Amino acid sequence: MKAAYYKQQGEAKDVLKVEDIPEILPQENEIQIEIHFSGVNPGEVKKRADTFGVGMPYEQVIPHSDGAGIVSKVGRGVDSSWLGKRVFCFGAQSYRQYGTAAEYCCVPPTNVVEIPENVDLQQAAQMGIPGITAHRSVHVGGDKVIRNRRGQVILVQGGNGAVGQCAIALAKRAGAHVLATVRKRAEFDVATASGADQVYLADENLKEHLLKDYPTGVDHIIEVAFAANIETDAAILKPMGTIATYATNQSPASIPFWPLVFSNISVYFLGSDDFSDEAKQTAARELADALASGWEGLPIGAVYDLAEIAQAHQHIENHLPGRALVKVK
């Protein structure tokens, strides 16, 4: 089978190879998917570049966790009714060696969701990491999952990003009044298209503008730049408010301890690789349903052939507009 892989970390153009390798077959309790499109996420690009400084987890890595295609084989213990179904998968490279940047990818059934005929495979292929992270960010609530956000005001910091756009759409589906921030006025339309009721520029006047419009504060914040925004977040949250954060602009991060304590604020730190299987499956099914129900999903900036995978990684690294996909079949 044709696959992209790397055996050492470094620049995309230097370490990514595309060659024929032996077909990866499904083991017990695994599904093999004929991959049509492979999603590219910043975390996978950073793994390839060794941004996190953890080195090579395996001798050879096929990158990318997210993808979509057709079930082609099933391993022992998997119902044969999966065969031929249109699906998207997630977590293919989460603590695993072989991701979706190949003609075939094998994952457990818990990492696969069937998608209806009216759902575009390109959109489905990019739902895993950003969509599941966004779903958890909207619905996290400690020991319980908050399914109904009706009447609440939710602020999505970074509403122009992939997680932010998904979070806006999912929060609207949950009944919330959704606010979003963006870094540039040119990005207002991105957050609005996702369903944001109001969009704010993330500048030095953000706290003032939000408290003017919402003097009692907001109920919940979805945070992409924890260190940069925690002072503002603490000032605009209602007592007993919550923050769900999945990224930070710097680490370690200082926090305004007493304002958070006196307002009884709860902060949830979210790492998508370690969400429970149940949480991931619930999120994936709801994302598939949202797409089937008419949500347009995430804007795609470019679709690259498998042989152009280095360019797809550079698309992410250079912060080019829209999502990057790799067309495998």
C-alpha cells in the first residue's frame, strides 16, 4: 500500500517519505479503513517536528489521527456488518504507530463512527481532534456532562480556529447564546458563519466591551490561549462559572488565584488523547449528526495529494487560511 511515513523527526520536506509498504491488516478487534481523505492537525505536525521534545515513540510513524473512507476489512471479533460502510475515524495516531496518511488504516471500532450518505468525506475526515475537543469543551461539567446549555452565555476564545469554529456550532446546538473572539477584523466572518451571536476583537479593550454588554458576566469560557487570557477570563465570569481550556500560548502559566477562588471558578484542562472512549464516541456521533443536519463544517484551505504531504504540513506551520487535507484515494 502507498503510505507517508517518517523515521526521524525534523522538517517536513526532509523527513516525510511516500513509498509502497506492506499493507497494514486489522488485528483482533480492529477495523481496516480504505482512507480517502486524511486530516492534518497542528499536534501531528508538532510531533513530526519534535516540538514537544519527546522523541520518536516508534521506529517508523505514519502520521495523522483523523481520516475518512470506507471500511474494507475487519479483524477477528468485529461484526462483519461494518464492511462497506462510510466512516470517519479518530485517534489513529494517538498512542499508536500507524495513522491515516496511508491507503489503509486500522483502528478499534471505538475509534470509528458511521456517517450518512449526505455527509462529505472531506468534512468528516477533519472532525476528529478539533471536533471532539470542541464537544468536550462545550459539555464538560465535572462529574456530569452538561447536555443543555439553553439560556447560558458561552464565550469561545479563538472563534476563528478549528476547535473554536466547532465549539461555536456545538454550543449553538446545545441552546447557548454564543460569543466569540478573533484576533483580526477580517476573521469576524469566520466566527459568524459558525453561528456566533456576537464577535469581539481580542484586544486590550475586550474585558471592557464584554462587561459593558454582559455586566453580570458569562457562564462558561472555552479557552485556546490560557496564559494570555486567564486574567480577562477571571474578570468576566459569573460566580460559579467555568473554563474549559485545551491550549495555552505559554507554559508555565500564572493565574489570578484569589479572583478565581472568591468566585468559585472551575477550570477544566482538556487533552483530547485521553478523553474516555464514551466521550469520544458521543462527540463523534453528534458531529456526524450536525454535518448530516446541514452544518457546513470547517472551511478547507487546500487538498493535497499524498505525495504532497510535506506541503500539507507546511500549510499548517505557515498558518495558511483554512484546513489542510491529504487526498489518499
